[in-house]
Amino acid sequence: MPRIAGVNIPDNKRMEIALTHIYGIGRSLSSKILSQAKIDLNLKANKLSAEQLNLLKDIIEKKYKIEGELRRERMMNIKRLKDIGSYRGVRHIRGLPVRGQRTRTNTRTVRGNVRKTMGSGRRPAAEKT
């Protein structure tokens, strides 16, 4: 398994897909990186030569924020919103949708699957009477 930016890249997948296992790299960015490195998108990860692997590592680590650095930056941005008391920061603190979605319905994932209506999520009776 090749290792890029502290992440094991799966051997049996195409490089375009395998690079998406790194946090911060999606399909479009992976194809852009591979075209910069002049590596075929359909090449399997285990077929990479050592120099191709080193070239990929250099491009990814020097030009893009990935993994821990990106996570840290996102956390700091959210912390800044919370500290200044902005509307978005307050929504983060309360665990509610931040980007203007409605909350009367359709926020189960954000609120932690809270079911407030009568009968929704109830278990059936143990036995018929």
C-alpha cells in the first residue's frame, strides 16, 4: 500500500479514486493532481513507480492543505464564529442547522435524530391484547 500524507492508499483502486481517501482531496482535485504529475487516471495504485509516488507526494504536500492541517483550519474557523457570537456560531453551539435550513422538519441528523411527534419511532406493543 502506498502511503501519501500519512494515509494508506488502497492498492486495487484506480489512482483517481484512491487519492480521494485523503481528507481534503475529492474527485476533481485528484484528477487535477494526476494531470500535473502526468500520471494516467486509470493506473492502479500498486502499479506506481517510486518516482511517480514521490512526485505525487511532493505535489500534494506542497500545494494543498490536507488531513490534519485542513481539519485544524476548519475547527479554528468554527471556533472563531463561536467566540465572536455570530449567528452562525450560535447555531453551531446549539447544534442546529447553520446554513438557513428549516428546523420544523428535516433536521434529524443535525439534532441527533430527535423524534417529537406522537407515534413516530415508537416500538410496537409486545403482544396483541
